[in-house]
Amino acid sequence: MMKRVYLIGYMGSGKTTLGKAFAQAAHLQFIDLDWYIEERMHKSIKDLFAERGEEGFRQVERNMLHEAGEFENVVIAAGGGTPCFFDNIDYMNRTGETVFLNASFEALFRRLKVAKSKRPLLSGKTDEELKEVIRNGLAERMAFYGKAKHWFPSDYLESREQISESVEQLK
Ligand code: S3P
């Protein structure tokens, strides 16, 4: 049977980490939507935001989601904002299995503190500002993330062992 899995969730929730490991274990292709966009557009996400603004980026992201959604037997790690614009979440629910990676505020803050530079919505923020962005972002986005068909706890992705355990559970 054809399989198409979309991983959704906030920045830092482990979509790429878990997606890669899961795809390998389940013998599926892996597409990270951010990377796919960067390759197709020959531009970094940062430059796309700078040149087109967030609105322009969201349009590109939507189009690329529809391209990536043509692939079969694939795990697609969406961007953190992907399900929250246009009818993207409905599109994903219609064309595959959606899994929301549910990470706690604390885990997100800890991870994003050291991984904010490539993310235009976070770069240059102080710790306090970062907390505020995460708090507000989660509050706004839960309505979209919550529409996923499956929820998966993703606080425990700190070691190889934890990642393989999560992959086993996800299977
Ligand atoms: C975004 C998340 C990013 C990337 C862009 C915007 C968001 O993806 O698409 O920086 O709005 O949450 P990751 O969740 O892979 O960091």
C-alpha cells in the first residue's frame, strides 16, 4: 500500500530528526520541505523571507508542499508554519497520514536557543524574546497542529537511543 506521512509541529519539535530516522527504518523516502524549497528555489529560507516577505514565502511554501505531496512512499517533514496557512493542513490530511510532534515549551526553548540562526522568525532574539515568540506561536498554531490525525510526544529525542525508541513507537 502506498504510504505518505507528513510530520508537523513547531520549530524544534524534531520533524527533521525523527523524519529522517523514521524514513530510513520504514524504507521510505525522506523530504524535508525547507530543504526541498531551498533546492527548488536556489535560495535559503532566510533569503526567501528577506526578498519576498513572509507572505511571499508562504505562497512558495504552499506550492512546494503540493509538489512534494505528489511523491509516494515518502515521509515529508513540513516547516513549522506549513499547516497554519491556506488549506495546507486539510491538503495534508487528505493526501496522507499527518503526525503532530508534540514537544513541551521547555524542550522547544532548550533546542531553539542553540538553533535559531537559520530561522528568520527567531534569529537575533534574546532568551526572553525567544520564550515570548515560542509561547505566542504555540498558542496561535495549536488550532492547526491539533487537526493532525495522530499526536506523538517528542520531548525525548536527545540521544540515538531515544530517537530509535521513538521511531519504533511511530512505526
Ligand atoms: C517556520 C519554520 C521553519 C521554516 C521557516 C518558518 C515557521 O521550518 O519553514 O523558517 O513559521 O515556523 P522548521 O520548523 O523546520 O524550522
